[in-house]
Amino acid sequence: MTRRALLVLFGLLAVGCSTVEPAVDASVTEVRVVEGKKFNVPRGVTTLPHIATRKEIEFYKKSGVSDCKTGDVLWEEKSVSGEIAEAIKNGDATIHPKLAKEGKIGCASPVQ
């Protein structure tokens, strides 16, 4: 193969790999029940099995998730749980601000 063909092939591979897993679309939601309350959360996320504590809400706010409030449930993209665990294991305190900026973690309020 020529060098040009290899570059084109590599470029196509890179584009394909970067689009395999779509980002969470916050406008597409599903209902989850946590502690007897209903929450609309983005499809494709996991939620904590409990309503967020005051300490957890403060942590998310400090990380850059500005819309968290008492009574909310916390969520994260399914794909980032391993990344979070690895960062915590390595003492990396930048993981949550990074994920908040990317829209991969957030809060959801109860549905009325």
C-alpha cells in the first residue's frame, strides 16, 4: 500500500472508532425509580441506588454540575464507571470535573 492509502485507512479507522459509542443525549430520557420516587434520567446512564446526600450534591457542584439540589439522584454514563474507579484508585482528583465538563455525569430531580 502506498503511504497515502495507509493515511486514509488510518483516518477512516480513527473516525470509526471515535463514533462507536454515542454520547448521552440529555433530551432522551427514561424513568427510573429510586427510593420510591420517579426521576427522568438520560437514557444510557447508571444512577446511584439512593437519593444523593448533601455531601454528594456539594461534591458534584464543586465538580461543575451546577443544577444539583437536595432530593436529586446522581447519574453517570455507563461507559465512565471504569474510568472513575481507576482515577479514584490512582488518587486522580480531576476525573469528576473532567466528566462534568464533558456532560458525562449529572443530577436529575424527581418528577412531579
